[in-house]
Amino acid sequence: MLLEKNLPLKNLTSIKIGGRALYYAEPKDLKELKEVIKLSQVRDIPLFILGNGSNTILGDIKGLVLHTKNLSGLSVQQKNGKLRVEALSGTPLKEIIKLAVKENLKGIYKLLGFPASVGGAVSMNAGAFGVEISDFLKEVYFLSWEGELIKASRKELEFSYRKTPFPKLGIIYKAVLEFERSCEPILSDYNRIRKVRKEKQPINLPTSGSTFKNPEGDYAGRLLEKAGLKGFRLRELAFSEKHANFLVNLGNASFSEARDLINLAKEKVYDAFGVILKEEVKLIESSRSDGWKVLGA
Ligand SMILES: Cc1cc2nc3c(=O)[nH]c(=O)nc-3n(C[C@H](O)[C@H](O)[C@H](O)COP(=O)(O)OP(=O)(O)OC[C@H]3O[C@@H](n4cnc5c(N)ncnc54)[C@H](O)[C@@H]3O)c2cc1C
């Protein structure tokens, strides 16, 4: 399998910020996946699992970046009137959304409009408009860091708001999801959500979605706006004029700009409201001396 060296990462994230990866691999099957993980362990360098990079801001990774894009494929079965979907981790989530529209499936269509991979969505427990991907999850097949393929049922795993046991437990290889058909046509609600996203989110600019998680009982966007951060710019990076919780890259923004702006926003919100915002976005960089560890876990 081809291992690339010194690969620029910028174009692998939706916000288009990235340093370089010392090593980079795109395994195409389970055997190669195991090999890549082993390699990072043998060389004692940090490992980062990259899905579609839509929740990630990357600096220099003096380790190994493992991209899941080639672990892709969907299979669909009818079971007791429901649809059982098996999706490899690198499959774009939008393929499941397309299926939902075609088959008029309940709920999952609400996760339209963000460029996740299935593995990234499960690992983040992605959610929107009152649904989370874990609502549809039946099983996860993951490769443990000891190299064993494990099948876990949804009930054995803890999912909450943007919180899951992954990638701490291992790398998600395949997700099994189950969907019911809706009695009502879903298309008008699908179009309504599409319109809301277009109007309220800067989807035409490089962004990584929500920067901070919503604190309990409030919205990070509201607090950021009240603290004067809506539209606030630091060199090439800004909190969007459309949605205060979305960072947008206005040109050639860097990892350190992202880190500085995020820290500044946290300080301002804390000073104004006494609330400590927690990052939803994964800010990842590493030095070689970090040794083997899973970044972002
Ligand atoms: C315009 C826009 C709108 C968005 N709106 C929403 C929204 O409404 N709701 C929402 O929840 N998110 C939203 N997001 C954020 C983002 O799309 C989601 O968090 C998405 O689930 C990330 O998937 P990804 O494949 O891009 O993950 P990445 O960014 O590549 O990775 C995210 C994390 O998951 C881990 N990971 C990835 N693949 C695996 C795997 N196979 N096994 C184990 N760990 C893995 C990574 O190591 C990292 O820690 C939005 C983003 C954008 C750009």
C-alpha cells in the first residue's frame, strides 16, 4: 500500500486549513487498515483518523493521517418492512440521505446538507433538527487498537450530544443502521430544512460547521453574538456574519489563527456570561515526540 510523505492536508478539510502530514494513507480494505494502524504503532507516532474533514481543523501532524475515503460502500436490505443499511465508514453520508429521499424514510433526511462520512458522523454523533445518527444505529463494527474487529450493538455503546466512545475505542469500520418508511411524504420538510441551512449558514464558504457545542439550555451562537463575535475577524479567519458559531476561512487562514480566534472567543464569552464554551470542532496538531496515541480521542 502506498504511504505518502509530507502530504499537504489543507484540501482534505472543508474549512481548507491544514499543515502537512508526515505520513498519509488511504487504506482500501480491512487488511490494509490493520497494516496502517500497526505501522503507526511500530513507528511510535501519533495517528489521526480522517473522515471527510468537515469537523476538523488540522495543523502539522508529525504522525500518520489515515483517510477513510476508500473504505466506502453501501448495502441495503428490506427487513420486516424496514430498511437495513450497512455502510462502510468512508461512505459519504449524503448517499444515505439520497436513499432516504428515494425511499421516503423517516428522520434521517434531517441530516442533509453537511459533508460528513458515515464514520465521522457516527464518531461525532452528528445531529440536526431533533435527530441524531445514533437514533438509527443498530450495530457498529470497529477495529480495536489491539487489531481486533469487534461488533458492538447500539445498546452497548454510549452516545449523547456530540459525544461517543470513538475514536477512543477504535476505528469505525462499518455502521449498521435501520430506517422506517414515513406515512407522510418527507420531501416538503426536506426542502424546508435545505432552505433554512442556505439562509442561516455560510454553506458557500469554507467552514467546519459549529465551532462550539451548545451549553446546556442555551446556544453557543447566541452567546457568541451577544459577546460581539458575529462577523469578528482575525486576519483571514472570521466568525460568520450569517451564523456566529461558524468559522469561515476568508482566504488562506492558518491553524494558529484558528486556535487564537477560538481561544479569544472562549475568553470573551466567559468574561461576558461566565460560561465555558467547549469546542465541537476538532483542532488537531501533533509533534513526533508525542509517541503513539490516537489524536482527537
Ligand atoms: C456546512 C456544515 C454544516 C454542518 N452542520 C452540522 C450539523 O448540523 N450537525 C452536526 O452534527 N455536524 C455538522 N457539521 C459538522 C460535521 O459535518 C459533522 O461533525 C460530521 O459528522 C463530521 O464527519 P466527517 O466525516 O467530516 O468527520 P471528520 O471531520 O473527518 O472527523 C471528525 C472526528 O471523527 C473521527 N472519525 C472520523 N472517521 C472515523 C472513523 N471511521 N472511526 C473513528 N473515528 C472517526 C475523527 O478522528 C475526528 O475526531 C457541519 C459541517 C459543515 C461544514
